[in-house]
Amino acid sequence: MNHLPWQEKPEGYTRPVWRYQDNPIIGRHQTPTSNSIFNSAVVPFEDGFAGVFRCDSMAISMDIYAGFSKDGIHWDINSEPIQFIGADGEILQREYRYDPRVVRIEDHYYVTWCNGYHGPTIGIAYTDDFKTFVQLENAFLPYNRNGVLFPRKIQGKYAMLSRPSGTGHNAYGDIFYSQSPDLEYWGHHRFVMGVIPTDRSAWQATKIGPGPCPIETDEGWLLIYHGVLQTCNGFVYRMGCALLDLEEPWKVKYRSRFYILAPEEMYELTGDVPNVVFPCAALTDAATGRITIYYGCADTVTGMAFTTVEELLSWVKKYPV
Ligand code: BMA
């Protein structure tokens, strides 16, 4: 396993997730035409790391780009977006692409993202080298966002979390679980969890969505997710975590009443969309339980934060909804 980017928890810090001290790690103009680079996903690859990055252009169009890094902190992001190949030209047509996730399942790296096809839905592709990407059929009918694959089959089926939605920035959204024998036909949909009334846990009262691909632990799947509250100044995006049953992941064992990270630093509070922390990737070191989270900051730049399996498990158990 490659060495994950890591910093120890600061002395006296009482919360479960702490930021990288030199955040943000990716600036808004890191490619020649980018307006912002955020909500992006990375995985260990060869002797370093590879990723798929959401770069909104200076035309404010959304697309996804491959990138590479030796240390997981300093990234070379391609200046051209990913050109997908695939069986059906209609599916390859690009309307917009954003908020990618990446996961290794068996022999391939799989990318899922919010794919414009008469409204947002979930695109899926696989790659072996982060150069050639083969796009499969969209997983669902529109409208859907935040398609997040599990890293292995569960009960013999590929498994995906997603968040059915409407066409725009809707003030609703719950998390569902879907299953597939072949990554093309998805069904057996199960409700996982929804919003929480404001009197109990207001940061997740308006909508929620799965973040990084779930992390397998002995006690269940750890899911880091985003929760949204609609305020008089717009939406505020925070991070929470939940523990899902290992064999029936639509069953929620615990869910955090308190958020695990909220917009507090200037690069999270200000930007193109203020008050957003939006996690899309988490690297885990199985031996130590260390977790490195990559998250979008104010829809403008990309940050990194740290936690451990132990920190998150004890947080959800100590402060359950
Ligand atoms: C959501 C998505 C995310 C974005 C968030 C805050 O609907 O578009 O990509 O980070 O809104 O603007």
C-alpha cells in the first residue's frame, strides 16, 4: 500500500476530523482553462495516486479530468477532459459531467459521476490506466446524483448508493441502495436513510447524499456523507458519517447526530458557492485505520482532511441520531 498523505491530530483537538495544515491542496486555476477544481476523487495507483477531477471551466461548464500524483498532495491534472470510448455513441454525448467518485473493484478502476442526459443521472466508466476510459450505460433514469459504488460485490451483486433528485438544486434528497449483476442493469432498490428533522440534527434536515465510496470495517460499512441545511442565505453543506450493515447495507446501524466537518475555514466559507464542504474520496490504510478525505471547498478548490476508522466509529456511537 502506498503511503497515504497523513498528519497527526493536533494536540488538544476534540473533534473527529482535522484538516491538512496546508489546505487547499488544489487551487482553482491549476489547469489552463479551469475556473475551479473541487468535488474530486483519488485512489492509490501504481507507485503513487491517480484521480478524476471536477474542473469547471472558465465558460463555467462542468467536466471531469484525469490527474496523477506521487504523494497524493501535489497533483498534475490533464488540461483536456477525459474522452470516453464505449459501445453506444448516444451515451458518449457530453452534456455535463461532475462530482466523480473512483473505486477499484476486482480488476478495474470504476468512475461514477453525475452525467447530464436530459437531466442529471449517474454515469459509469472503467479504466485500467487512467488514460483509456470505457463508458458503460447510465445506471439510472434521470434524475439522480451522487452515485457511489461499493468496493466489492455484496450478496453476489455490484452495489451502489445514490440520491434520486430533481433537475435543479432541489431542497430534498434521500439515500438509496441499488444492486446489479453486471453494472448495467440496476434494481432491487432499497431505502437507506433520509433527512432528519431540524429539532434533532438540523445540519442534515434539507437533503443528504453519499460521499466517498464506503469503507469496509469489521463492524459494517463506514459511510461519510454530506448533509445540507437550507438557511436564509442558501444551502450549507456539512459532512457526517454512518455505519451500514455489512451484508445488508441499506440497514443503518448508527448515524451521527453531530456533523464531523463543517465549513469553518475561509476557503470553505467563501468561493463560488460559499459554505460547502463536499467529500468525494477517502483513502484508507487497512493496517492503521487512517483515513484521508478529499473534499471540495466552497465549489472552488480541493482540500484534504484526516480521521481514523476508530475516530468515526466512536463518534457515531457516542452521538447517534
Ligand atoms: C450540489 C452539487 C455539488 C455542489 C453543491 C453545492 O447540488 O452541484 O457539486 O458542491 O451542490 O453547490
